[in-house]
Amino acid sequence: MFDGSIAAGCAPAAGAQNPRSIAEVVRMVNTLEKPLELPCFLAHLAGPLQMTAALSTASAQASFDRRSPRIFVFLDPLVFTVVPEGSGRDLLEFGERRGDARSLKGEIAFPVTSELTPGAPFEHIIFNEQYSTCAFCHADETRAPDIPFARAFESLALRPLDKAVISLDELRSEVRSCDAESDPYRCAMLHALFDRDGVIQRDFPESYGTL
Ligand code: HEC
């Protein structure tokens, strides 16, 4: 069980470059000590991060609470998403941008206890022979031709509704007031993202659709 602390060993390595694809996330996870908790992975990301936070009432990482929105981090062309509490809180979800309005999908469940295969993020979301679990909401799903080593899918990319977006200033005050005694995991997630040189508001591409 997560004890609420982000260990000193979770800091970014000197000169570390952030991953920009699902494949690079797998390589990074494999270099880090196991068991690896999601807040520790996030704390390993270097430098300023560009992100959007939003309520998410219909996703695999639902958030109905302004204090714990779904957070979308942009490591172009990769977007990953996390949510500090709720049933999706141990998931790192990916949408690696493909063209104007599509993304390659993948997901890693934490804690990670052993080395991941390159195919693991794609195998984790398989629903049946034909579809991934993401296809229920992300329409127009097709096999990703550039991932020959796994059954990988790309589909329409989605962005939050404007009215669901929560400003990073509002979220920053949640980080400051977070009580690690009563809310260890949520606080660790928020601190891992916000305790860094810069957190920059980033809008989604207009070309992404909404649900
Ligand atoms: C129940 C509907 C639903 C399911 C199932 C779902 N999503 Fe989403 N997803 C959304 C919605 C809605 C958005 C827009 C942002 C928001 O409201 O959270 C979104 C946005 C995203 C984004 C942001 C950009 C992009 O590339 O689309 C990613 C990444 C993402 N989802 C990953 C996934 C993955 C991976 C899966 C499958 C494991 C998945 N989603 C399954 C509803 C869903």
C-alpha cells in the first residue's frame, strides 16, 4: 500500500530527457527501481510541464471533484493523463498524437513491479479480438500500422469541454492545502506534478473532438 511519501530516489536523473512516446515511457519505467508507484514515476519527469486539468464525467479516469481533476500532461507528441483519486488513480493513460485528430492509445497500471515488455501498454487495453476498451468512447478505431510487435490501436483523440477545464491556479491552491496525513496518495500525485520549476497551462489542439 502506498505510504504517501515520494522517496528522494524519485527525482529526475541529471540531464534526463522526458519521454515523448509510449515506447519511451516503457524504456524509462524499465530503468527505474521497482516496485514503482505512479507518484514516483511522475516525480521523475524533468523540468517544467505543460498541462490541462479538467473535470471528466465520462472517461476511464472519471473525476467529479474540482479538488482532484483529471490532469493531461503534454510531452509532444505524447499526451498522458492521470487522476489523483478514484478508480482510475493508479492508471497512466496515453494518447500519442497521430495527425490532426487521432492518437495511439495505451495504458500502464501502477505500481509496476517488474520489467515491462514493449507491448505491455497496448495489451493492457485489449477488449476483444477486434477492439480496445478505449473504442467505447474514442471512435473510429483502427490498428496502428507502426506498432508491429503488439495489437495496438489508434482512434479519435478527445479533449475536455471548455466548461470542464479547471485553472492551474485553482489546482495549485489544492496542492498547497493538501493534507498528506489524511490524503497521502492524492497529495503525492499533486506534489509530483506541481513541485517543479514550472507548470504551464496548455490548451488542447482545436482539432481534437469532444464527447
Ligand atoms: C467512457 C468513455 C471513455 C473511455 C472508455 C475512454 N476514454 Fe479517453 N477520453 C474520454 C473523454 C470524454 C475524453 C476528453 C477529456 C475528458 O473529458 O476526460 C478523453 C480523452 C482522452 C485522452 C486525451 C487525448 C487523446 O489522445 O484522446 C487520452 C490520452 C485518453 N482519453 C486515453 C484513453 C485510453 C488509453 C482509453 C482506453 C484505455 C480511454 N481513453 C478510454 C472518454 C473515454
